[in-house]
Amino acid sequence: MSIFNPNKWAYDHFHHAELGDKRRAARLTVVAEHMAVGSGKSVARSCNGEDAKLEGAYRLIRNDNVSPSMIRAAGFARTAQAIENINEILALEDTTALSYKHSVASELGKLGKPTDKSRGWWVHSVLLLDSHTSRTLGLIHQDWWCRPDNPNEADEKESGKWADASYFTRQRLQAHMSRVISVCDREADIMHYLSDKQSHSERFVVRAKHARNLVEYEAKLFEHMDSHPVTGGYTIAIPQKGIKEASGKSKNRPSRTAKLTLKASAVNIKHNRQQHAINVVYAQELNPPQGEDGLSWMLLTSEPIDTLAQQLHVIDIYTTRWRIEDFHKAWKTGAGVERLRMTSPDNLERAASILCFIGVRLLQLREVMSLPIYLRKRGQIEAAQSMENQSCSNVLENDEWRVLMQLYKPRGHKGKEAPNMKWAYQSLAKLGGFNDSKRTGMASWSTIWEGWDDLQAQVKGYRLAKALFEAGETL
């Protein structure tokens, strides 16, 4: 059975949801399955015009007894089960806005100016990854809130989201927290948050924002690290990227190779008459291209930094942080959360809560195929080759790989056995329109999903034709 079987996926995530009635959990499972099959489509389209399915979906979404937070809690519980055998887990944290302009927007919160037509929620998410393979494990926490028009009323809620995320992640993972490393950008450089992590002996990598006072040195943090001796260096490949200029025009930033130096130091930060012992790793680009700001990462961490390998591991951990931004894109563009049209905020939040896990599912779909590329970038060539050479029947059902093989038959392939995973990834990418124009070898999650969606439509037609043939009917 395909690991992307939407029936099994929906059952695993939602059948145990505590909604006050087992029938509601069963209905949630069915609705989530339909929405997963029709990822990116409206609720009505995901039900394929079947009145009974559509009525059941709306009955769930409009039910005031169905708590959106309990829908999410069911999905978080599934993620907690997925980490059992993972040695080191990265907890990526970031905040995004869900923006709406239709009639319900006036009942939501401020995103920009109070007079803006777009209003919505701010959502802070914690996404778990396997540190060794970069494989997405799932969401373990989300905090939703509507920002009031008065900015002074929002400060306490928004500054506390980091500690809240740690608290709820801690409650859900319990003893497994010793294997979890929280990974955050500069917004999390808050001493209350860092001291909370330290008081619970929890691990973190946080990019520094503030010029902290140090106990041992007159110079502040950034000045101290600038004068610190270099411990080593490394080279990274920066891919091509579209960027928006100040004028509003877009242009492509060309790919390049960047050389960075590393510095590391253990420091004692002085804050409110208290001392906080923290390790620091500083990566800085040498000779960036003219007109561009070079890469510069000042990272506060609980991780050991005694050796160059340990310092590089801290850098490697931080470079995974962009993956939560990929989740936001999958949730919005792939799953279509901002295209939802509901008549009340509660109904909208119920549907959006289901879609956040469908967004994760889209990422996982790509990763099953593209994981060897990540492993190659990490220098794990043998592991990558082993995964590429596995039979794609471990991922695709027989009908799926057989139909795909009719579209893109492997050169020299003989017999009736399924081709390997490398062929399956390349074939799905082609079906989704991938032409590798950036020479990365990696298709976007949306391209893989387009290929997967196209394949499912063709498999559906193939199965229908086969059923008609077996029944002795003619087309």
C-alpha cells in the first residue's frame, strides 16, 4: 500500500481526536481524507460533487462542538508518535500570517495597518525534523491569535509565543525533549526565552539579534566575536533565488559558492544582574560579491563547540531553519489555506487546522523522493545511493508505478519488476513540468505534487478502464 494512501493518513492523524463524540472523530477522518485527495481545491471540489460527502464536510466544519484546537491536538499526538526512534530532533520555530479579504475578514485581526482590507491570524508553528536526514516528522505545536488594532495590546501575547511553544512541546514530548534542539531566527533572541530553555536543560540554536553585555569582557557580544580568532572555515553553495528590489522589481540572484570563516567562544551574558553561560558560533562570509551583504550568522547555542566538527554541526542545524518557511508555502500555496471561504472565523479555523497537516503531507511526499539529494549534500553518498536504488514499490502501489512506467519507461528496463526510487522521483518531477533550469537536480514540492496529482488522475482512469474490461463492458 502506498504510504501516501489518504485513507490511512487521515485515520492515523485524526481518528483519536477528542471531539466529545466518536462519531465526530470518524467524520473528521473522512473529511480530512477528501481534503487530502483534493489538496489545494475547495471543500466542495474535494468532495467531487457528491452531495452526501459535501453535506458531511460542512456539518463538521460548522459544528460549534468541534474545537479547532482539538483537531490540531490530534495531529500533534501523531507527530509525537513519529519521533520514537529518532536520535536527534530539530524543532524549527517561526511565525506566519494567514490573510483573508472576504466577508469574514472584518472579524479577524490586524495584519498590517488597521485600515487594510486583509485581516487574519498570526500562527506560530513548531515543525519537527530528523536532524540526520532532514526528514519532516510533523507539527508538534501551533499558537493562533488575532492581533488587536491597538499595538500595545499585542506585545505580551507575541513576545510570549516562544516560551509557550517550549512549554507545549515539552508537555507533548516529555522525556524525548533531551533529543530535541529548538532552532529559531533572531526574533527569539529574548533572554526570558533562553533562560527558560536553560532552566529546563533544553537544547537550542538561536540566531543572535542583540549586542549583549558580557561578564568577562568590556566589549559586547558582536565586538567580542569580531576580534576572536578564527577556528576554521568551510564552503557552501548558495542556490539561485528570485529577490525583490527596493523599487518593487524582481530579479534573479545568481547561484554562487561562498567561503565562510568560523569563530567560536563560550561566554557569560549579563542580563538583569544575572549571568547566563552560552556558547556562540559565528560564521561570516569572506569577500562577498560587490553590492551584496555577505552571509553572517551569530548563533547562540546550548550545543558543545569544542571542536571544528561540533561548530560545523551547529551551523548545519541552523541552515535547516528555512524548512519551516517551506511548510508555510506548502500550507498556503499547496494546501490552499488562504483560498478558503467560510462564513465565520470558527468555521474557517476548523478547515485551516486540517489543512496545516495536509501542508506537512505535501512536504513529506516530496521528501520521500528527494531525500537522497539531501544526503548527497551532507556527504552521505553511500546512504543516498542505497535509497536511490531501492524499489519504488516501497512507495508507490503497483498501479501507480505501472502507469508511470508507461509514461516514462526507464532506458534498458526489462521484466515486470518496479524501477528504482531515483527513476520514480525523476519521472514524477517530469510529469509535474520540471526541467531543472536552476541545475539543482531538485524539483520543488509543488512540482512533485503536480506530478503526483496528475499521476493519480491517470491511475483513476486506468482502474476504471480495467474494471470495465473485467466486467466485460466495452468503452
